[in-house]
Amino acid sequence: MRIEQQPVFVLHTRPYRETSLLLECLTREHGRIGVVARGVRGERSRLRRAALEPFQRLAMDLVLRGELATLVAVESVGTSPRLTGDAALAGLYLNELVVRLTARQDPMPALFDAYARLLLELPGGERLGWNLRRFERDLLELLGYGLQLGGEAHTDEPLDPEASYHYQVEQGAVRCRETDPGALRGRDLLALQQDTMPDKQGLRALRGMMRDVIRFHLGGGELRAWRVLGMALSRR
């Protein structure tokens, strides 16, 4: 199948055979696709290879056969955000998250649009953690793993902002003691549901909760980006 002028973001690249690259790409109309870029690792292909770096908005012409597509042509679209420091680390985490949680060739235009918006927001800095939590929440919803924040598990009573909860992936928010490991304030769960940024304590608690949820959907696996982020924070 020939695909022309497809909006694309490159999520990951790795060497493929002697002179090619295998790209993991997020496309707007075809979901995540594995793309073979032939002959781009030679010295004469530096400019073409540079166009395939992550975080750039691209338009690609592809030929899709089976699980992999072959790159025919590529061009940049608009101005790409310049990610440095924490924003660059967050971008690498974002890309790994999408690669690990999505299936190839599962079209999700809403995911592509959410990813594109977040890339523009990452350099903002002060809302970096909150923007990542919102994307994680929306990604899980699009994948059919939406968080259950409409009420307490077992009773379906509205969450109490002053109560403490433990979030159990297959059940939802279960009341617990404030001193229990992993306890979350009801107000912070409600903030995530209502799309209102909580305070720093709430953001830290939601980060831990979302890691547990993502880990569950990875079958207990870990993301390499978590270790990289942890090492970066430990050096400060």
C-alpha cells in the first residue's frame, strides 16, 4: 500500500542491516509503524539522516507491506520545538511510553494530536510534570485502560477530597490510611479527573501512582527512561 504525505513523528531509531535504519514512527492515520529507511547511515547521507531525528514533525511517503513500511521520501513540516534539559528527558520518556504501550498499525488520530500538543508544551518547564500526567491519563484512556476516578471502588460514592486512597488498577480508588505506602489524597485524584493541576505534593503522588498503573499494563516491566530520569534527579 502506498501512503503519501503522512504526518509523522519519529519515536525511536536503531541500526538496520549495514546502511539502513529501522524507525518506530507515530503516524496520524495509521498509528505506530515500523519504517525501514534504506541507505541513510553512510557519510553522504548525513543530511537525510538528520531529518529523521525524534521530535520533528515530518511528512513521509511510504510503501507499507506487512508489518514494515519502506521510506520513499521525507520532508520537515513547520518548526519543531527545541528540547533541552528536563524537556529533552521528558521527550525521551514520552517516546518510550508510546512505543511500549501501543501496538503497530492501530490508528489513533487523537493520540497523534495529543502527542503533537505535548511536544509544544514540554519546553514550558513549570508545568512539565503535570503535562506528562495528563498525557499518561489520556493515553491510557485511548488504549481502553482508562483510570476509574468517577467514584470509590466497591461503593461508587464520590471521592472525598479529604480522604486518603490507594489506587488499584483493576478496581479503582480504595480508601486507606493517610500513612499507608502509596496513599493519595482524594483531592489529587479529583484534580487528575477534572484536569486541574494539583500542588507539588499531589504531583509527586500522582507520578508514583501513574508509574504503578503503567507498570501493570507493561506486565510488570520497567521503562528505561525511569532509570535515566532517576539518575538525573539524583545528581542535583
